[in-house]
Amino acid sequence: MEAFEYTAPKTIADAVAALASKGDQARALAGGTDLLVQLRGGRRRAQLVVDVKGVPELNQISYSARTGLTLGAAVPCCLVYQNKSVASAYPGLIDPASLIGSIQIQGRATIGGNLCNSAPSGDSIPAIIALGGVCNIAGSGGKTRQVPAEQFCTGPGRNVLQPGELLVSIHLPPPAANSGANYQRFIPRNEMDIAVAGVGTSVVLDSSKRNFVSARIALASVAPTPVFAKKAGDSLAGKPVSDAAIEEAAKLAMADAKPIDDMRGTIKQRTHLVGVLTRRTLQTAIKRARGE
Amino acid sequence: MTTSYQTIGQPVSRAEGPDKVTGAALYTADLNLPGLLAGKCLRSPYPHARIKSIDASAARRLPGVRAVLTGQDIPENLVGRMLRDFPMLAKDVVRFVGQKVAAVAADDLDIAQHALNLIEVDYEELPAVFDPVEALEAYAPVLHPNFMKYAGRADDPQEHPNAMARATWGIGNVAEGFAQADYIFEHTFRTPHQHQGYIEPHAVIAQVDGQGRLQMWVNCKTPFLLRRQLSEGIGLPQDRIRINPINIGGDFGGKGSFMDSHVAYWLSKATGRPVRMVMNYIEELMAANPRHPAVMTFKTGVKRDGTITARHARLIFDSGAYGAFRPQKGITYGIGAIGPYRMEHSQIDSYLVYTNKVPCGNMRAPGAPQSTFASECQIDLIARELGMDPYQFRLHNLVRDGEESPLGHHWRNFMGKPTLDAAVREAGYQAPKMTPPDLAADGGDWKVGRGIAVCERHVGAGSSTAKISVDGQGQVTLYTPLQDTGAGFYTMLRQVVSEELGVPYNEVSLVPWSTDDARFDSGVGGSRVTHVGGQAVYGAARAVRAKLAALAADLYGWPESQVVFKESMVAAAGHQAVSLGALAARSGGLVEGDFTYDSERDEDLTCFTAQVAEVAVDRETGQVKVLNFTTAQDVGTVLNPQAHQGQIDGGVMQGLGYALLEELKHEDGRISTLTFGEYKMPTIADIPPLRTVLVQSQSGGPSPYGGKAIGEQPISAVAPAIANAVLDAVGASVTQLPITAERVLQALRSQPA
Ligand SMILES: Cc1cc2nc3c(=O)[nH]c(=O)nc-3n(C[C@H](O)[C@H](O)[C@H](O)COP(=O)(O)OP(=O)(O)OC[C@H]3O[C@@H](n4cnc5c(N)ncnc54)[C@H](O)[C@@H]3O)c2cc1C
């Protein structure tokens, strides 16, 4: 690993200034479970590492049924799933938070880091897209902007953040009545593994709980970025809950998957898994929406 | 078996354990010598290419670089454990991705790494061959045109220039046996590279000392053999080379090769300073010495009632670019391939073949997990075709005690049936199959199945020496040339001393020897140490004991045959006991005994293993989860039940990785699984509850107190037991390891509806 400088600012302004001072040679450090591995392996270079864990806004975890969830970008996964109100409002977020890595990794790894690392296999990203998440970004001169989660990643390891920009938090809207969400992935091992394919879904049912009002579906590990399978989700809107409707959505999700063949899986297997996992996550999301 | 032993048979914990967990134990990379330099190698990016030129001038000019060596700068000697076909640094041709082309010694690793980037090599790519079956085709490129000139090659004639070794074993005449069959089955199976996955990568420090002697610290478990291999490569006589003792951080068969040892010497010689070379794990996964992949075709003839009439196995082991990491002259891989089944006609044709891939070496039970997978999977496929339960089919054909093995051996006290029965009973093989509730609830289409597999394996043999001394304080010291690979035998050897001299096992001090201190030792491996090392230590302990008893007889007039050693005291009935130290002090110095033990393998003795896997298979994704795994093992006296169980559990886990996950994947000769994120070993979450039944054989084995062997026995039948369980669960026959979800799905799709 090459030597780098380290700074631990206490404010957004200082963090952004530090990042801006070195342009693309500065990297933010949250849990470090991606960054340190990449620096050691020579897959990323940094002259300056900006530890953002000391910035209060990035440690925020605040939920209200009226405004939804604001999740600071430096909050580790374990604090997400240990938070009772967050856990009961967003089981679909707890799914990825509790399966990333292992207990040890979850003590450090953040959802913000998972997003900013922008791996196609990032487990929390489809879940956040399905839940309608929005990224709050700070830039120099006090500028801020909001980017919907589905527009955040632009390529493997790449995203909309410009040099000098910082992800401050992720906002999730309050869960609608009769809604539910779920994320599942397929891995060869039972833990500590990289998704061959992953699917996050969320559904809103009507008051009878027999019909879809709306749905959102997003996919991991089947394209250069996480995929928002908009048509697949939209196909459910207004339809009665049925195997046929779910099957149709699964087919559309498979059509949106553009996987490659690599050592982790083939195009055929990954596409097949998108279908299976779309069905399974929709079924779980529906159960959750029905309070079953 | 009832025993009257004190320490033997007790599950005592490791005497060497505290030093390891506190970090006090030293490994090669821990050593810091004055002036130590960092060595690193430049490796070939091509699977097969001619080296047109190498320009190392920029690297040589880099500040902090102390030496840069290419094949031009060192002798052209080829090296190897037996077959000498491996250049220390490639000179004209590279034959696999990862082959060493140049070496740098520098003040630190960063400088060395930087220097490697400055070396320019001009290559001309050559046609390559990756598949071992294709390597035997007439059109395949010949990888070693000078093969017939190589030292240490097998004596039998080459059928094809890429076949480095061939062997045929068997009895009767298979053509005759097939003529007697009602049905003949033929299947082909494939297995991948498996890396040993030890924690400590290969590491070596070489230092040419003031007297011009090579001093080496290296994590090699066969230092006496390494000394010879070094001598052949670097031209120093063996007595000018000293391999010093050091701990080894895991072996599993992989730490018997020379790896960077020769290059480290040349760098040290060129710089006049000690040089340390530690492979990183990318280099380990790219260019160490993994288990050989194999392509295996089995043809089996059976009668309608399930009686096997003949079996013919054609085994092609993919050695990669060199054969230098195999310790045998001929080929021994696949010798147990036919299985422990009764038949009059058998034939095994086993080949070792060159390809443009990583050179392979030994891993736990070399050759056996491959052929046992093929053999035992085919047994189930045949049983099912015949409508017989695979257990009944095995019982019907299993060699019984007193009968001839399919290679014509007469196994004494053969434990096949009792061990198989014990496994079946313990596993609840015949009980109803139920999907566990947590799986039933997760949305998958799970089906449960059970599978059996069996294997047998010899007890290893070889030579070892030991010395024991007792001083006037009663301190007992054991000297051994065996290097600690982490398998626990430093505790077992102390138990032997403890048993014979009546001192607490953890008060026996153990001093490992260098190669200067003993004549020879076969080293660790091949299910040998408890037998060979154990007998050497036992012999030395008996020698000391006899001397002390004679001394006591002399001094006190005790009848020599009645002297007993217990609780650090020496006593004889009706006399006042004396402490061991007080008695030894009367000798006027140390009381010492040594012993050298030499043995040949006993082909008429084997250890039998029967295993049962219970799995659940998701028919929608093809995912396999192992729910339970049972091992029944034929044993003699178990010297340390805890260490013994550790070998069984570890062997099962490594077998489970081989069955379901582990594979060095290649794309055009380049390994793509170069981290432990991509080369997937099981984690503890992948390990099901493991059950073990030990089945006591009456004959025991050749180890002291009648022990058999356990290090290699539990691994080979794991993968076929799991494959057979998958077949039982969903009817999918997966004939290629690892059994990935995708392969299960493919097999399901190709099933007749
Ligand atoms: C053993 C192990 C197992 C793993 N298992 C999984 C798994 O199962 N699933 C999975 O998805 N991932 C897994 N990962 C990857 C990693 O743990 C996750 O991606 C994690 O969420 C990253 O979070 P972090 O806080 O550690 O990020 P860091 O490593 O701190 O940062 C990741 C990237 O984001 C940037 N960054 C971080 N915070 C900000 C910010 N506020 N603003 C701008 N840029 C920022 C960093 O510069 C860096 O490029 C695993 C990693 C390891 C080591």
C-alpha cells in the first residue's frame, strides 16, 4: 500500500474543502471495508484519505412516520438494524444491512459507503432504489443537491459525485400504508460472498390488500450498475395480486437484466436468478405489506 | 480396545498451542536478519511464449535495488523434487501464466515491486494447450521437446510427448470381465484445481554466511529433500547447505515444494546479503502447487444382480507446465481408483500430462479425491440404473475381510462392512427425509437427499530419527527433524515420550533439528508422521528408558525389568522411589537415547472410510445446502482423540469445499480467481453438523501403540457423498466438480421429464 495523508474533519464544510483540495486524488473514508481493501490491493490510489466519521450530519439516523428516514452516510449497518423504529418501518432496508459481509463487517460497513463504492453487486443499492431513496450530496461553497438513488451509480465503481463532493445522507420516504419491501441475493456460500444476482422489490397494496397500487423493482450484479427495472415494477400497478402478475413482472425484470459471463456466473444463470428472486422478493414484500 | 496408558489416548491440548496463539511462535516471515533484503519475482503474463529479449537496465538503475537476475545470470540447471524439468528462472520459453522470468532484491518490497515494473520483456506468443485431453492429441503443441533428456523422469516409454508419466495397474483381463457383464456403464468425470488454502504463503530466507555456506529458513516440510533439490540447482554440495528449523503455517500437502528457494539463494549470492521472499496470495493462487485437475472415464460391467464383473478407469491428471512439484518418479495418482470392491478383472490407466497451466503438486491424499469422486459417483449411477439401493449395491460388492482387493492385495482385518454399516446407522440413512423448517419457509423448492461414498487409504511409511535426553534436573528434551506444519504432532510426539518416561507431556521440551543435526528424514506428509515419527520417538524413549533402568539396577540393585517410570519418579516394587532427575544426575551427565526408524509401505494394511451426506437442493436455483455429514472411520489406537477428530473435521471441511465451491478458474490459461473473494473456500457458516463414529479395528496399525493414519483419510469420499446426495434429492447427476448451482440446474434441465 502506498503512503497517503489522513485527515478527520468535524464539519461538512471542512470535509468538502479537504476533498476538493486534492480532486480525484482524495477519497472519503467511512467504514473503510471497501476503500482500505482497494488501497492495499492497488486497485485505487489516494494521496489524501478524508475520514468522514466525525461529521455529525453523516452520523444522523432519524426517523419519523411523517418525514421518513434520514440515514447519515457514515452510519454502520449494525446501527441501522439495531434501531427498532427503523427496523420496523423498513424491513426491506434491514435485509441488506444484515447480510452485508459478516457481523464484524457490519460493525463498520455503511450503507453510504455501499452506494458510493457503486459496485454492481452492492447489496443495499437495489433495496434503496426500491424504497424510493434519494441521495443528499454536499459540494463546495455550501452547495447541495439531491439525486434519486436509481440515478446515482453511473458505471462499475463510478457515480455522479464530482471531485470535492460528499454524500451526506440517504433519505427514504415514509412507508405508505399497506406497503412492504424485500431484498434477496444468490451467493454460492452461505455468507461472506458477492451476489451472483440480487433483487430488491417494494410494493404498495390497496386497502383490500388484494391489488397492487404500485411497485418498484431493482437488480444487483446483472449490469455495469444496479438496475432500476421500472417497467417490471410498473407492470404490477393496478393489477390484482396473482401468480400471473408476479410472473409477468419477473419476465420484465429478466428482460432488463444485462449480465455478463464471468467467474461468478453466466448470463444464463444470472438472468434465470433474476426471475426467481423477483418472484420470491415480491412474494415476501406482499406478505410484509399484508402484515403476515 | 482397553488400554492402560497414561497419556496415550487422552485428548490433551496442544503443548505448542500457547506460543502460537500469543504470537511467540516464529514463522519465516517473522525473522529479521541484519541487512535483510526483500526479493520479488517478475512473472510471465502469457501461458506459452518465447522470450525474445529482456531489458532490466532501468530496474538495475533504480535506487535501493541491489540485484536484478534473469535466466541469463544464473546456470541453466533444471530443478525438481524428482523430475527435473523446471528452470529456476525462465530463459527461452515460458509455459504458464505466473512463471518466474526475473528476480529483484531491493531494500524494501515497494522498491522491489517498482523495479519489476521497469523490466521490459519482449515475448512472442506460442500456441498453447489447456485441456489435458487435448494435450494428448496429435495436433497438440509439444511443451517439452527435450523431455527425454530430463533427469528423474519415469522409466516407462512416453506414449505422447506431452504425457510425462503413465502407469497401469490391475488384475485379470477386463475384456473378459466385460464379456461376462449383463450391462456396461461408461461415464466421464472432471475435477478442478484445488488450492491448499493454508494461512501462511510460501516464504523463504536465504543467506550465504561468512563461510560461504547457504543458511536457509523456509516453510518446507521436507527439508532433507529440499537440501538435495537445492544442491542440484545451485551446485553447492549438500553439506554446504543448512536448512534451519522453523514453524510452518499450514501445509495440507502444499508445503513440500522448493518454490522460491533457489532464486532466493541466487539473490543472496549476488548481493552478499540475506534475502527474504514471501509470496503474496495472488501469487499463491496463480503460481503455487495446487491439486491436479483430472478427467476420468470409468467403464464398469455388472451382472443383473449387481455383481461387478470388471472395471476399467482411464485417468488423465493435468500436471500443468511442469512436473517438478511431484515427489514420485512414476505416477501413483489414482491407484485406489477402482474402489474397495470385489472383482476378478480390473485395470487402471493413469496419465500425467503437460498443459500450459500452473504446475500442480501435492495436496492432502494426492490423486485420491479426484478418482474417488469419479468411482463413487459411478457406483451410485449404476445402482440406480439397476434399481438397487446404493447402500445395498455397495454391500453386495464390497471386499470382505480375507478376500483379495481389486489390485490383488490381501488386506488384514479389512473393516469395510462394519465401517459402512456404522456410517449408515449413525447418519439415519434409511430414515424419512424431511426439509428443515427454516428452508421450507424461505420460498425455495427444496428437496432432501442422502448419499454414501467410501474409500480406503494406506498408512504412510518412510524414515525418521529422534533423540531424547534427560538431565540432572529431570528435564526431558526431545529432538526431532520433523518441522511443525500445525497438524498437532508435536503434542502427539510429546505424549509418546510422556507415556514411556512417566513425565507430564507438556513438560517435555521439544527441539526441532536443522538438516545438520540428522542424517535423513522423509519429512511430513503422506499419512506418515504418527507412524514414522512416532516410532522414531518411541524407539528413542525406549532406549533412554532402558539406560535409566540399567542405571537404577546398577546403583540400587533393582531388578531391571521391574523398574517403572511414573509421575516423574522412577521406582521398583518394595523400594524407595527416586526422582527421574536424581537418577539421571547419577549418570554424571545427560542420559540420552536415539533411534532411527525405517519402513516400507505395507500394502496389505489399509484404513477404511465411509461417509454419508444429507443435503437439501433448491430445484429452482440449483443451490445445494449440506444439512448433515457423517463419517465412520476405521481406526487403531487413537493416540490423541482431540487431534484425531481435528483431522477428520478438517478433512471433511476441505472435502466439502472441493465438492461445492473451490476451483481455480481459467480464461485462456489465466486464473481469474486470484483472491479469497473469488476462490471460495467454505466459511464456518457452510459447515453442517459433523458426526463421527470410530470403528475399532482389532489389528490396529504400525504406529506406536497400534495407531493407524487419519490425516488424509477423511477427505476423498466427501465430494462423491455430496454428489450422490444431490442425485438422491433431485435426480440430477453432476459429473464435474465443484457442484455449483448452475451445474445442478443444467443436470435438472437435461433430465428426461
Ligand atoms: C469481508 C467483506 C465482505 C463484504 N461483503 C459484502 C456484501 O455481502 N455485500 C456488499 O454489498 N458489500 C460487501 N462488502 C463490501 C463493503 O463492505 C460494502 O460495500 C460497504 O457497504 C462499504 O461501506 P464502508 O463504509 O466500509 O465504505 P468505505 O470503504 O469507507 O468507502 C467505500 C467507497 O465510498 C467512498 N465513500 C464512502 N463514504 C463516502 C461519502 N460519504 N461520500 C463520498 N464518498 C464516500 C469511499 O471513498 C470509497 O470509495 C464486503 C467487504 C468485505 C471486506
